[in-house]
Amino acid sequence: MKRTLSLRCAIVALMLLVGACGPVKKSVFPPSVTLQEVKAAPGGVWHVVLRIRSNSYGGMSFSSFQGQLRVGDLGGVLLDRKLDLDIPSFAADVADVDILPTPEMSRALAALAAKGSSGALPYTLSGSITGLAEQEKKPRTFEVQGKNWLSPVPGIPDTYRSP
């Protein structure tokens, strides 16, 4: 009887040990997308630097971002960018996008510049980003949304950054 019980316990322990030998699945969490910098170029074009942060325990390959940038309470501008970014776990990288803002957005940025480094302008960035986690075979689309502030960079005209 004791021998049979010991044999059963050994078989169960062996089955648990073999079951634990598979690959460890790393958790995947939605990335975050924020503005790192906005530079107002001559002719009214804004050069926008998006900061994309992987919040997952494994690396991710990002292929596209589609979204909308709103400055203050003004109407938004569409952002559409193909990406080729491989970002390690809990790291970030940047992607550049050139946009043509609305006249109201340009006036709001000019008013911010007039305030100097003490000024701040709220922005909202919303949309979706497509990425492939390192252990998955099929890409996922993540909804992203963030709010923050743009402030003028002291000593660099027409350049604004988000904290």
C-alpha cells in the first residue's frame, strides 16, 4: 500500500515536472504612445516625434500607427505612419511624422511660444498601434490614448516638448 502511494506520488510529480518544461509565455501589455517633441517648421508644417514605449515583458515589433492629435480643445489632425520598430521589453523608441496642422492649432502654438518656457498647451493623442509580440505569430492592434502638455524648449525656437 505504501509502495503504491509512493509510486503514484512520483508519477504525479513527474507529470507536473514535464508540464512545466514548456516555454514560458511572456505577458503582453498595451504599449503607450506620446509626443516627445513638436517642431514648427517654416511653411506651417509640424515635425512630430512620437515616443512608442513597449510595456510588455517581451520585445515587440511595431508596424503601424494610426491616430489623431488634438491640441487644446481644437479639432484634430490625423496621423498615419508605417513603422519598422523592434522595441525590447520595457523600452522605447521614436518615430517621426510630418503633419500640416489646422490654422487654429498653429495659432495656439504661436500663443504658447509667446508665453515662453512658463507656458503649456494640453494635447490628446488617440488611435491604434499594431505590433507583434516576440512569442506570438499574429500581430495585435492596441488602442492607445494619452493626454499631456507641450511646453516650449528654452533656447530652441519653435520647438516644444512633452514631459
